Amino acid sequence: MDFIAQAEAQKSSLVSLRREFHSHPERSRQEWETAKRIERELDRLGVSHRRVGETGVYASFRGALEGERVIALRADIDALPVEDQKTVAYRSQVPGVMHACGHDAHTTALLGGARLLVENRSRFGGEVRLLFQQAEEIGYGARVFLREGLLEGAQRVFGLHTASDLPVGKIGVRSGPNNASVDHFKITVEGRGAHVSTPQLGADALYIASQIVVGFQGIVTRLTSPTDPVILGVGTLHAGEGYNVVARQAVLEGTVRAFSPETRRLIREKADELARQMASLHGGAASSEWEDYTSPLINDPEICREVCRTAGRLAGEKNVVTDRPLSLGGDDFAELQLRVPGVYAYIGTRNPALPDTTVAHHNGRFDIDEDCLPLAAGLYAACAFDYLTGDAG
């Protein structure tokens, strides 16, 4: 199957659709119009669909031949609270909201891949499930799809993400760990107020919080292996009521990123322990709140080999990158992989001739080389087709 040629034939419609999504971004759990637009495209394809939660969309269809295999294809659809700083005609029309991570391209590519599969459904059997997932940026949407049982009975799950570090035309498929887990923490330190001239009468929550921040660095550098990447970072610290007052309360927030469940658990336990003990030492108390955004994203090695073969046929073996560096950014596609074996691939979007395609994700100037769209759509379709027909191995 020459899915690339077929995808190239629909490039203009893919570009138009991606620009429409880019111009009308919606933040996590607010993807109302995005969901409606996805549903209109699915209606055009004659594919049945339903809502998942309030703003996710699920669809499924079968090939015309006999077959029992089931594969799920996932795209995330939410945007970020980032101001679009580009001057292009398709820049965001929503102040302070932007597709700064490529989810508009993911959504477009999955719709394009679905179209390719529908047009070729006479050539395969089995079932294709489409997961247009809301709220990836806050680690929410994948669990909604799982709670509704939409991966039950599937044997494979596949997703992809744009990559501004890869040249357009390249496909990244790395076996094993790819992305870190993501946890958010909030630590509240309760002290005791006093005048700054009599610190012995109080318990300085600001000083305690400062010692916690410093102590966290020791957890990383002395309790974990230097060869085991991990981040324990504090992003905000709020404390104090006046320049001459011993702070009675401090609140700090941050994140933990790790590549193994064991390290993730260790960091959390030690962070809680250090906060409590540091507060107690200086006459205060500390409590912790944790939010589990997503698990480490780990690609199944055998399925990686299958996807590499498919990607090689699609883009040429020399364009398949298997050693892309680890990312300490997270993606809740990992939650789907915990239920069903699968692979998350990366589509190159970088073109030095288009400077905005070289900036980092989550940057206000982020953009993609839209030449990636046919390849992304073709990869969705080819991975599903190869698995359902047995050509993946």
C-alpha cells in the first residue's frame, strides 16, 4: 500500500484543516468546538462516533475482510495557555491560547489517516479505533478513555507527536523509555508569626521552605544514580506578609520527572520525609499534596521493531531515527500503554528555512513545516493497516 502517495493527494485539505485547528485553539477540558469539528469530519467519512467525557471523541470502524485484530490510534487535541507570537495568517484567534505543542497537527493527521483507512477498508479486516483525546496537557484525558473501557479488547495502541528537533521527513521510533513520568506537588509549611527582631518567638516558614528547596537537590544528587535521569524542581515559592515579619506560612509547588516507577516512588517518599523533618526541626509543620499527571512513557521493544519496519517502508530506512534523546517532558499516552502494548512515534517538523519550525515546543513562536502532515497521516494509516493485515510481523 502506497499510503504516502495517497496522503500527498490530500495534502491541501490536510493543511487547510490543520490551519483551522491552529486558528481556533481550546485549552484542556474546553475543547468544545474542536470536538464538533472532528465529529463533522468523521461524519463525512461515514464513521460512527461518540463523546468521551465532555470533549473527547471516540470512533471506530471495521475493515471489509474477516479479521479479529483491534488497533487503537490516538491523537491529543488540546492547546496551551500561550500567546501566539507568529505573524502568519493562521495564527491563533484566541488571546492567550495557542497550539504550541503540535496537537492541531496530531488531530489533523489522525483524521487524514482515518480517511486513508476508510478508503482502503476493502483490503483489510479487523477493527480500527480512533481516540481523539482531550486534556493531555494536564494529564487527564487518557484516563477518561480507559475508565470508559475503550481500549478493552485492543491488542495494539499507536500514537505520534510532532518533534521540532527532527528534520521534516524523519520519523523517531525509540525502543524503551522515551518520556518521563510527571507528578505535581504542593507543600504547605505552617510556621508561627513574630516580629523579625524576635525570631526566637516564631517559626519562620519562609526559612523552612528555603531549606526544603535546597535539600531537594541533595535527594537527586545523593539518593539517585547519576545515570538515572530525574528532576525534582520547585517552580514557585510564596511566603510572608511583610518585610519585618517572620513568615507564618509558605507554599511551594513543583514537579518530579522520572523514567522508572521505582525512582518516581523514591523521590516522592524522600521529598515528603524531608519536608516534614525540616519543618519539625525549625518548629513548624509541613504537609504535601500530590497530583499524578502521567506514568513514564515506555515503548514496547517488539512493537517498535514492527513500527520501524512500517516507517522504513513509508519514509525510507535512513529516515527512521531510533536513538532520539530521552525527554523529561511527559505524555499521558503512557497510561494507554500500561493497558495495551503500543508505541509512540515522533514526526519531524523542523525546517531551518522556516525559522519558527526550529523553536522549542510550548514557545509562542512554535510552528511546523506542514510537509510533515502527509507523512504523519500515512504513518497512522500504515501502522494500522500493517498490524491488521499481519504485515507488521
